[in-house]
Amino acid sequence: MARRRNSNRRRRRGSFGFLYKLLSTLAICAVVVAALTLFFRVDTIEVSGTARYSAQEIIDASGVSTGDNLFLLNKYSVDQSIKAALPYVQELRISRSLPDTLVIQVTECSTPLAVVQDGSAWLVSPAGKIVEQAEPSAAEQYAVIDGCELLAPSVGTPLALATEYASQQQSLLDLLSALEEADLLDQVDAIHLEDLAVLRMDYAGRFVVELPYGADYDYKLRFLTVSLEETSIQNNQGGTIQLTGDDGKVNFIPS
């Protein structure tokens, strides 16, 4: 009998100990949540990396106000709000600097290209996002993409070509990405997609570069850069540079 009473006491002490630990944990969590809610409020918003937009435009588009809780902010929502309101914003890095600062680092898209269609010049970022609708005459300031048709173009949406241009679309996006990565976009005058066998690019004011669809464009552009450094292509000489083969060879046809 005594042994049973001792066993019951130990079970009660064990149950009480578990309950005590649980309540302690809940109390600590409540204190932490209360601290995060009462303190760490946004007092300063720091914006960097902007050129086209002002820091205030970024702040207004973010939807964040001073006094908002720094830890309860949904960074994904802030990211999407800014990109929806300001199409030229390409990437955002949002971070917290304790105790009261929200830091927004902005990467804006580099110079867009133009697709003229239905009485408008649709400006497309190298990342494939439509960033502006302008007058057709505005296309004169940009490299032009032709030989294709945009599907339901709208500012802030990804570039989408009509179904019959599906194969050209992915190659176009891959080429733009490779050109941006190689810092060669400023050399492009136009990109032509009308030929289903060969993608053509007007380049550096005096060359037509022929490329296959679905190629490794990073690899092809390295060969293009090397070929233009060769003495066989004179400084004032124009022509067609064919990079259509799989053997890595470059064929230059003077104009």
C-alpha cells in the first residue's frame, strides 16, 4: 500500500513538473511576442540603388509606413507591391536593420528593347518584362525586336509571344539574359525573329550576327567577342557573322 501511495505521488509530481514547464514556455513565448509587437517598429526606411525612381516613390509603393512592426512585415508582399507599381524595378533585397530600420535595395532593369505593335512601342526589359507602353516613335531610341507578335501585352506582365512563336520566345529570353550577363546589350541594334531557321541580330552598327534557336548563347557570345577582336575583321568593315554551327567555328562574310 505504501509503495502504491509513493508511486501516485511521483506521478503527480511528474505531471505538475510537465505542466509547469509548459506554462513557463508559453509565458516566455508570450513575453517575446509582446516585445516584438510593442518594440521594433519602423522608424526609418532606407532605399538604395534607384535611378529611374526616387526613394520616396519606392517607399510609397512598398505600402510600409513608419510605426509598422518591423518583424510582422510580409517581405514578399512588399516586394510584389513595389514591382507591380514600378515596372522598371527588376529585383529587390529587403532586410531589417535593428532596432527600427527597413532597408530596401533596388536593382532596376537595364535599357529595354522595343516591340512595335498595334500603334504602340512596348518596351521590354532584358528579363522579359513589359515595363512601358510608349508612342511608336519612342522605338527609335531603343533596339527593336521584330518578326514576332506579342500576346495581350500589358505593362508589368511577362513578355508572351503568340503561340506560333513559342520556340522563338524562349530563345529570345535566353539571348537577352546572355547579352545582359555579358554586358553587351548596348551593342545590339535589333533582333529579328521572322526566320524560323536562324535568329538574326544587328550588332555594333555594322554586323548581322546569325545564331541558331535553342543555342547556348553565353557560349556563342564568347565566340562573337573573340571574333571581333581578331585582326581579320577590320575596324571599319561590316558584314555577316555566322555562329550557326555546332563546331564553334565563326564564319565572317564581308558586306
